[in-house]
Amino acid sequence: MNHERLIVIGNGMAGVATIEEIVKKPCPPAITVFGGESHVNYNRILLSDVLACAKTADEIYLNTRQWYEDHGIELHLGVFVTGIDLEKKQVITQSGELYGFDKLLIATGSAPFIPPMKGVDKKGVFTFRNLEDTEAMIRWASRYHRAVIIGGGLLGLEAARGLTNRGMVVTVVHLMGHLMEQQLDVAAGAILKAEIEKLGIGVQLTCTVKEILGDGKVEAVRLSTGELIEADLVLITAGIRPNVKLAKEAGLAVNRGIQVGYHMQTSHPDVFAVGECIEHRGRTYGLVAPIMEQARVAADAIAGKRGLIYGGSIPAVTLKVAGIRLASIGAIQQDGAECEEITYADPGAAIYNKVILREKRVVGAILLGEVQDGPRLLEWVRKGTDVSPFRVSLLSIGNGSRLPSHPAAEMGDSDVVCGCMGVTKGAVVEAIKTHELTSREGVSEKTRACTSCKGCGPLIDQLLQDVLGEAYVAAPKTAYLCTCARMTAQALRQAIHEGQLKSYTAVKESGCIGDCGVCKPGVSFLVSEIWPMDHTDERHARFINDRVHANIQKDGTFSVVPRIHGGVTSPQQLRRIADVAERYNVRMVKITGSQRIDLLGVKKEDLPAIWADLDMPSGHAYAKAVRAVKTCVGLDFCRFGVGDSTALGIEMEERFEGLYTPHKVKLSVSGCPRNCAESYVKDIGIVAIEGGWEAYVGGAAGMNVRKGDLLCRVETADEALDAATRFLQYYRENGEYMERTYDFVPRIGIETIRRVLFDQASGEPDRLLERFYEAKSAVVDPWKKEGRSPVHKRQFKDLGVLIEKL
Amino acid sequence: MNRESDQVILIRAGTVDDIPRGEGRCFTVQDRRIAIFHLEDGSIRAVDQDCPHRGGPLSDGLVGKDSVICPLHGWRIDLETGAVVGQEEKRVKTYPVKVEQGEILLELGL
């Protein structure tokens, strides 16, 4: 383990984003965080939503206390660091305590700028930086009626919307000649002002507040024009200033912000800084995207690597202000005659799109009302592309020209849209028109498109949009198992539980589903998962693979894959497999990606005999179940191995084999972070690290490639196995049928998953293990059971064959 | 009913008990393979075994109220008419069946 200590001053988005990057690395340092606020890290950007009643405070937290605990981070909330001693490499807190560090990260953020005016100390004057400010404002707004907001920039306008939602009458007072002058030009600012005023918000430009009047509490403000506006609440959103006092007093180089170089390093080699407190190449930042870039670079540098460089961020903001979409990219202030502008303006429709060019390259853009060109324009700014060949189509609005991101429109009628099913664009469009289809499901039903790999989904959506135009509404994702199911899968689960429905037929008779047949396997799974010990298994409701326990191939023959736990076999086992393959004239013997052996071309009626001869358990390669646990050699033999990965892999496969799941589950265990068993891209992947094990979940490397999320870092193999077991059971109980973990994990959120699996006090971790073992006790190896005694005399046999001449 | 000529013969394809309820089984006569289904309501249906898409074994499919889903790529075949649901111009042949004292009698036109 790394014995360095990193102290982080500031528990806001920048500091924590950097910590998140640091803990992803092998051997991270020990981390201590000091945060002045009493809250764990939350999304400061969403404070506007909280003010506007669009979100609750609970919904904006980013990291829980559990997260800090899980990563061994020492967290001190409500503690201010008041001094840094660079020589002794110590920090001192407000209570006089000393803490030593090897590396220091300053993420002190910024403070609101208060323009000079009288009366700022009256009750009812607020700034808008943190959760406390927000909550105080909400309380005040519930008692009073009128508000004045000083500063018509992004934050001020968002606050105006928020306070208006809370029933206040709001006036925005802005120093400059147009609103949001950092992001908009005069023309766009005018359009925005008109839209803001439509919401009942007053706007006063080119003036300031000179004095706040009132007896103890705010009663009115006096503007620089002399005008008096009555008010009960004054909010100052006139800009921010980096918090540099700590750094300056410590002797670090400070200008407007704490000066940092390409590696986010300050003037001291062991001290780094990120976020709103910094200045880099003369620029300070007040948006969130640069923070993430800075966090990655800082994390690398703190870890001693110098691979990543921070070259500054292109300012780019996309948001909704008062319900209007807005994107502002790059340098929007024109400097000098070398700049050109291409503009589309429709003030009546509140649309304004402008591209700013310099020497054939896009350097900035303002998009108001319609922002679909944003991503393209940002890319061009980033890459410095020479856009002169297509000047005319830089903006798509009002242009009639097709964007490259709309490929469906560029296809011909005979071009194939769905490769799996060979369905052409013409066929899809005709189906939409003929059958008046309105959804992807409808298209699938009528044309078979999008029923296999589903990769053509977005193309189908585009075609629906093209044909239906405005009438097309992309359907929200409902969790029906099939079109005849009358409820979402979640509701179905509940019904099965509460109604004690213990068989497919019971569910059908209850009216929760129809009888299309498609949802049979899904419903069977639900019933067997909810009632492992006493459900009635109906064979007809199983997919063919699960009726004969082998994988149907394209020609109606089957593939047979016995279990080879952990990918470790023996000469005896190989000999037996070879004998069986010869005896049954198996057409191909294939080593599979999951480190086992597949016998292909087996006839259905030979299946029982082949298993009896193999006398090995089923590999369940044909099922929506736990598949195999791949391993790489590990401590046993490998000179880099730090853990016994093969032993753990074999134990895990023995524990999990036979369990059915919402969709297939692939696992692996690697002996060290070199990861020869590819554990980062598995549904559950375990990696041995120095001193312990890491477990990753929700990874995949098939049709989708996704790196798994770190579930936990533990010391022993047993703990890793238990964590994996709880996750598997949690997935079984909460995954949608046909939902792989790579969709399940991001849907639930790794934070929530961790909380559920490890919060011992709730009792849930133990309950999950209990339910798992209950389910496991109901598992019987199908080959052993049914090889000997088929459930039906014709389970594997067809009806007779009549060959005589008729 | 698909009658190619007036001559029809009946073939014993097995008993109703030979096919688990809700499933299908394949019956081969000369060069024809026929999928016979034992529906939920106890009735019997028969269609060509080979799916019009890529020849998948319909008798192995999941059976709905009146249709079967091919196990290879999910094409749905209406067991009354033999038509592919959603692409009605594609179809399989259907065969009339009678059940007498538990025996399945398949009508084959010659």
C-alpha cells in the first residue's frame, strides 16, 4: 500500500472529483479531507433546481458518507483549515489541530463577489453558493413577496426562475447593457430579455444597486438611476472571486487565483490545486466541465505520473435558462477585424444561432432556442478544423441540409436498416405509414426489425420521427416484458409476491399478462426467483434451451458445454470429453471464450446419453443464468500474481452455478491488476491487488463495451466472494428480465448498490445472503437429474417418422 | 385448409399425450416435416416444421394462445392460418388434424 498522506482542503465538487480519480488508481495514498460545509459533497450546479422546486436537497448529493468510508477517506466536515505550513508540511485547523501531509490539494473554490453598496448587512440579503444559502432563501421566500437580484448572469437568471416558482415577484438588475454578456452578444441578449420578461420577471439593464434600505430587514433598494424598488429579499449574484487567502498566506504564487501549471501543480512541488480557486495561463473557471478535466490531470500528477496535461478548457456551456435552451461555446467576444460571423436570427421565435470564425476556423458560437449544432461546433473549435469547404452548412437551422448525425435520412429505400433481420428502410417506412405505427415496438411487431441485437433502435426512431414529424413522441422506457403484459415488470413482481402467484399459469389467470407466449420465460424466471422453494415449474413456459438444457444452433442441432470450473481441467476430464465427442460423432469441438469446451452438432435425442457419458455438471451456456468464471493463474504460479485467483474462481463458480438470472452473468477473477482474465469487463469481475481484492460490477465486452464500476475493495477472498454473492442476489431480485448488469448498474447507480450491499445496520446484506442460499438450495443439476429421468417420455424425442410409400 | 387434390389420407401421428401441453413436436412423413402443437385449451394444430425465415424448428418454439414463436429469430407464426404475423404474405402450410380417442390424425393432401 501507498503510505503517502494526501490532505485535501475543500470538500466541494472539484476536490471530490479529484479524489474520485485518485482512488481509481492502484495504491492510492491515504486521504484526509477538510470541508468547511457541514454537508457531504453535492452537485452545486443543481442548487438552482432546488430553489426552483425541481429537486429536493436529498437528490443532489453526489457522495455519501459511506462512499468516504468505503475508500478509507478521513472526512472532517464543518472544519476550516486556517493555515498551511509548507516547510513542516502541515495544515492547522480552526481549533488549532495540526495535520501532516506528503501531498496537498487545495480546492477551496470561490466566494461571491459583493459589489460596493450600502446596507448589505440587513436581514434578507443573500448570496447563492451553497445548500445553506439555498435553504435560507427558501425559508425567506415563503414569508415574503418581492425580490431584487443583483447580477443578470447565468446564476442570477436561474435564481430569478427559482424565486418566481416560489411565488415571488422578481426584478433583475444588471450592470451591463445586455444579459449574460459572458455567453451572449447584444442581439441574443435582447431575445433572452424578452423571454425572461414574458415570465413576469423585470429586467433593469445598465444600472447597479447603490443602497439597500430598510429598518433591520430589507424593504427597498435604490438604483444608480435614482429609482427605488420595493423589495423583501435581495440576492447578490454578481460574480465570484477565487478563495486564495490560505494559499497566499502560505507563500504560494497567487494572482487572481492560485497559479497552477500544466499538471495542476502550484509553485510548491507537493501542492496542487483544482477548481474555481485556480488560475491557469491567466484564466479562471466558473463552470463544471473544466473541473472534471482538471481533476483527472491533478489525480495523475498526485500519483506521480505526468502523462496527462491540462491545457485549459474551452468554455462551453449548455443549459436551459428560464425554459430556453442555450449553448455558448468558445470565445464569443469578437476581437478584431479578422473575425467573421454567420448568423441566423428569428427573434419572434426566440431563436438565435451565431458562429464566429477566425481564419477559416470556428472559434465560438452562440446558440439560443435551438442548440442541436452545439456538439458539432464544439468539436470544430476543439480540433481547429478548417471549415471553409462547408461554410454554408455550419448551422443546420433553416438550412434544410441534413446533419451527418441523421444517417437514416441519407439512406436509400433499399438500404438495409436492420442488419440482423435484413429489413430495408423502405420496408420500415411503408410499415409505419400503412399500419400507422407510432413506436419502435410497433415497427418490430410488423417488420421484425429491431428484435435481435437492437442496434438499429436509434435508426428506427429517426425514421419514425421523419415520417410522423411532430406527432412522434419517443416512448419512455416502460419495463413490459412483452406487448401483452398489462403492467411494468416491477409491478408484476409485486403482484406475484402479494398475490402468491407461484406458476406461469397462475400469473396468466390473474390477468396480469396476456397469452402471447413471448413473456413465458420472463414470467417463469420471476416466479422462480420470488418463490424458489415452492413454485410450480411449467416446462412449456421455458425456452427450448431450458427444456432440453443445451444451446439450439441454426440447424436445429444443439451444443453441449460441460462445466469446467474456473477454466481448470485435468487430463482425465479431457480424455472423457474426447471419448464422448468421438462416440457421438460430434461435428466440432471448440474451446470457448469462457475457458471451457463446446461440443457442437449434437442431435436432440442424443442429449441425455451424451450427458450420462460425460458425467459432468451442466455449464448452463444456454441459459439466462450464471455462465462461467474465467480465471488467470495468479499466486499459484504466476510471477506477478498477488492473490490465488484460480482458487477463488473455482469456489465462486461452484457457489454460483445453477442460479438463474435476469440475463446471462459472466464472471472472472484475475490474479493481479494486469488482469489477464479481463475482470474489468465482466458482470462481476474480481481483481487481486496488493493486500486484498477489488470487485467490479456491470462490465461488458460484447455488443456493448463497458468498464465495470468498482463495487468494493476488501482484504480477504471470503469478503470478495460475499460481496459478489450479495450483488448477484440483488441483481436477481431487481434486474429487469433481459437487462444485463451493464444496464442494471448504471440504472440503479453504483452508490445505491454499495449502500444496499454493505450497510450492515439495515440488515439487508444478511438478508440477501439468506435469500441467495435459499435459491441455491433449490438448484439441481439438470443433466444429472433429467439425463437419468426425463420429465416427459418425449422430452428429447420427436414424434414418429413415417417413410414407407403412401 | 390446404387441399391440393381431392385425395386425402389420414396418418396417425401419435397420441395427444405424446405432446406435452403447451408444446410442439415434429412428425416426419416421407420428405415432409410437420410441427404438431398441443395448445393450452387441449386442441391440436399442425403446420410445416420449417420456419419460412431461415428454416428454424417451429416445433421447438414457445407457444402462445394461437401462435408459435420460432426459437431461432423470434418470428411468430399464426397456427390457424400459417401466416407470419406482421408479414402475412409469408406463410407455412397448415394441415387439418382430427383427434379420435386420444389419437392424432393428420390429414395429408396428395
